[in-house]
Amino acid sequence: MSKGRFATLAALALVIAFGASACGGGDEEANDLLAQIKNKGVLTVSTDPAYPPQSKLNSTTGKYEGFDIDVATEIAKRLGVDVGWEAPAWDTIIAGNWAGRWDASVGSMTITPERAQVLYFTTPYYYTPAAVAVHEDNTSITEVQDLAGKKIGVCGGCTYDLYLQDKLELAQDPSGEPVKIGSEVSSPQERTYDTDSTAIQDLSLGDGQRLDAVISALPTLQAAIKAGAPIKVIGSPLFYEPLAVAVDRSSQPDAQSLVDEISGIIEDMHADGTLSELSQKWYGQDLTQGPES
């Protein structure tokens, strides 16, 4: 065999070997969402900008900002990738079957058994108290029992909606094991909205005009009050919600390694104080330790 032919065959063998190696990497990426994200260098996150201080779109800068935005950005940084954003409707996010349109939801999503059927959840990154607000002119509603028979606004399909229907089950861990949260409101006239913010707007029109009360996350209500909404918070928190990053169970490629990696990152962010610092920045209090801490 001539040296030239030997060299040609050797080069061909290298090409074949390289191709096999590349195919192997391609197979790994095709079957693993985390590997795919790291290869493209972007974690695409869904957010709902109608929920300040968790998330909002700054009309001046054209950029998202808020607690969830900072958490998602830090997660992406620790994954070694950039962060990208999508803003689908809430009911689209919680339904699962995202078809690869985004990789994860960092949107203050409560872990519930129903959602855990279609979504993976990480370890919780913080906990929010659910609270009741009434118009600032109201004097007759001072505690949750006073809401009996009242017109109460909540976001449709969210935990507050389920609470009023006395169907709310929360989970204490990412597996979705249920804990029943019984409603203390009898015979409510429930009004559902696309977002909490829209319900708060209707409550702000006047005491009892469209609504008698709104149930929402305490930080959301406090942010609305700070922004000038004529409402006030009454009574004690109804319950505390464990909030986690969610990932689509039906994802192709498989998402389990991404869930595990993000859970580890969140545990590190708890341990090093990053989450507490971000909570203080956006809420003025540490909501990361849970109600029993």
C-alpha cells in the first residue's frame, strides 16, 4: 500500500471516528434538556409581568424586573448560560405540554398536587402568605369570617380560586404530596379574573361597587398599596404557599436532570443568603424560610 493511500485511509478513519463521537454528543443533547440548554447557551424562562414586585415590564427600559426575574437570572448565571424570556398566559403555563417553547417557569408558582401531575417542581425558593384586601373605605370587614356571602375577586385557576371553592391542596415538597387547606369563607360570590392586578383594579373602584374584597399574595397587595391603590390588608394570612421553579413533565428531551440541577442551585442560593438578599430587596422582608422558621 502506498504512503499516499495509507494517509488517505487514516484521514478517513479519523473523520468516521469524529462523526461517531459527534453523533454520540448529539444523542445526549437530544435526550437531555439540560445538555441542550448548555449547548445553546440560553435558559428560556416564562414569566408573568402582571405581578409586581415578582415580575413586571419596565416601560422605560423595556426590560423585565422583579424578584422572580432576579432569581431566574441568577439560576441561569449559575448554570453558565444567558437567560431569555417568554410571557405566555398563566393558564397555559400551569397546563403543561409546553412543546419546548420555554424551558422553565420562574413565576412564583405554588406547588399543588394537581400541577405536580403535569409539571416537575424544584425545591421551593420562597414562601408567600395569602392575604385579604378590602377597599380603604370599608369598615365592616375586619377578618376572614366577615367575607361570608361577599363579592371576592381572585385570579382564575390559581390557589385563591381553589381556596374559595374549598378545594385547595398544597404540597410541602416537590413530590406534590397533598395537604388540605380548608376555606374559612362561607358562600362567597366569587369573581375570577385573568390576573390579581385586574381584580385589584376593580376593588379600587370603590367599596362594594364591583368587589368587596380581593385575595392575593401579600407582597402583591402591598405593592399595589405602595403604587397608590386605595385598598388595605385585613386580618392574618390565610395560608402560606411554597413557591418553586416548574418544568414541563412532557418535555422532549427529558427534563429531570434540569430539575435536579436547578434544585441544587436553589439550595445553594438558600445556603449562601442570595435568596434572602433578593427577598429583602424586593419585599423588604425575608420570605425564603417558610412559615415555621
